[in-house]
Amino acid sequence: MGIFHQPVLVDEVVFYLNCESGKIYVDGTVGGGGHACAILEKTSPDGFLLGIDWDKEAIAESDGRLSPYKGRYQLICDNFANMMQILKASPWKEVDGILLDLGVSFHHLNDPERGFSFLKDGPLDMRMDRRTGPTAAEIVNGLSQKELSEIIYKYGEEKWAKRIAKNIVETRKKTSIKTTLQLSKIVQEAIPRRYWPRKIHPATRTFQAIRIVVNREIENLENFLKEAIYLLKYRGRLVIISFHSLEDRLVKTYFRNWSREGLVKLLTKRPVVPSLEEVRKNPHARSAKLRAVEKRRQNENCHLGKA
Ligand SMILES: C[S@@+](CC[C@H](N)C(=O)[O-])C[C@H]1O[C@@H](n2cnc3c(N)ncnc32)[C@H](O)[C@@H]1O
């Protein structure tokens, strides 16, 4: 099926996390273990990494990839929004660095069975964590036309959202929508052919919107951010890579508010983006934005205002 995932901005992640031996890092989206591997390498011989992912296939993949570093990492299958509880149950309450590399991995997009692909047929699923619902099919068949139109517009930035939602609702009156190619066809039929985007598949934005809702991606990021500052040691670093403007705006707002309250130093005044060379080799990297902060206050003096 090809590679599990090609990580983006690897050198930049290692740099902004300030990876050093003897320190403890959390990779909250360990995926195929690409960033984790670079962190463990850079923190040799005794840095420790706690890797979290809510997809058990990602945990299995990264466990294989990180095996040369046995004894220096631990993997946990959970939501990164639960990081505070995870750390409370661990030997470390605060860590030296936390990484989030948001979104899906190549593995999700390439495996038709996971239901993320508009090119290959599969069940309309799109859950990264298959232990809980709802599936994309439940969302597509269950929400009202207005709700569908709103989410496709908001999370997909799709200007044909109203027509797409209408076509979904008209189709499901006749038959329920169960597969990815069914949905892809409905979206394509809703957009007049002369307005199909030139660089991306016409269903890209709708699939992205539904994926964000299925996985509660914005809520999980916000729940993590509400607690994240307490999880870092003094001078600990938080690095977040986002691929969607709503996520980047959320990260930027939290970081700016923390900085105004004197809790952190902004390490990236503007987001760091991949070089043209990286985008040429890995087109998926093109929308990546990395932001980083360093904590500048001890936890006992860390009283959050309204971030
Ligand atoms: C872009 S991939 C990360 C790739 C990874 N950095 C690498 O080098 O292979 C994002 C990963 O985050 C996971 N993920 C997304 N949201 C999550 C959440 N709320 N909690 C835990 N894992 C999450 C996905 O399952 C996916 O494996």
C-alpha cells in the first residue's frame, strides 16, 4: 500500500522542540513515527518519547519503526485531548516538549477501507479512531440539509456547499449513501463542470469538511490547547503543525494570548512553512504551517486568563 506517512518539516520540528539528550518529549500525533524517530535520534542516548495516537494501526506502525530505540519510548492509543490525564498517570507531570502534527496520514488516505478516499471505493467511514462513532455515513445521512451546507462551507471552504448539501439530501431520499464513490459522484454532479477546480479533485473540500466533523478535529485541538500550558516545564516547548486555516487560527490565537500574559515566548512570529524543494518532493506538505512557543513561567505562577 506504499509508505505509511511522509512527515513534514522534520528538521524544523527537531529545531523548535530544542531536542536534547536526557529530556522528555510527547508526540501527540505519533502516526507512522517519522517525527518521533527524528526526536529519538536527536535526543540519544537517553531522551524519552511518549507517543500518542488514537488510531491503533498508527501505534502498531510506529512501534515497528521505533523498535531500534526500545526502552526509550512508550506508545499510548488515546486522544491527545486527554494528554493531561495521560501525563498525570505517567511518571512525568510536565515535559520538555510537545509536538502535534495535525490531520490524517497517507495511510488513512490510501487505504480504501478507512473511507477517506474519493478516488477509491470503500465504506464511508473516515474515523481515525475506529473505537467510537459517528462514521461519515452517519453524518452524511443524518444531518439536515442546512447543517450539511454549513459544515461543508465552514470546514471545506467550499462555495458550492448549498448545492452539494441539496444533492446529498435528494439522493438519500432514494437510497442511503454508504460508499466514498457514491458521495464523490454526488459532489461532482452538484458542481457545474466548468467550475470544477483545476488543481484538486472536486470532492476534496467536501471530504475534508466531513472528515473534520467526524473526528471533531477543531474541538480536540481546542480541548488540548486549554490545558497544554500546564503540561510543559519551565522553558518547555510546544510545536504545532496545522494544515487547515481554522486550526492555524486557533493555534495562533492561543499562542498570542499566552504571550500577552507573559506565559510564553513566541518562537515563530509568522508560521514556518515548507521549502519549495520539500513541497516538490511531498506535495501534501504545501499547506503545512508550524508555530512554536517556549514556556516562560513556572506552573505555580501560571494562572490563565481567557486564552
Ligand atoms: C499527520 S499524521 C502524523 C504523522 C506523524 N507525525 C509521522 O511522522 O508519521 C496525524 C496523526 O495524528 C493522529 N491524530 C489526529 N487527531 C488525533 C487526536 N485527537 N488524538 C490522537 N491522535 C490523533 C492520526 O490518527 C494520525 O495518525
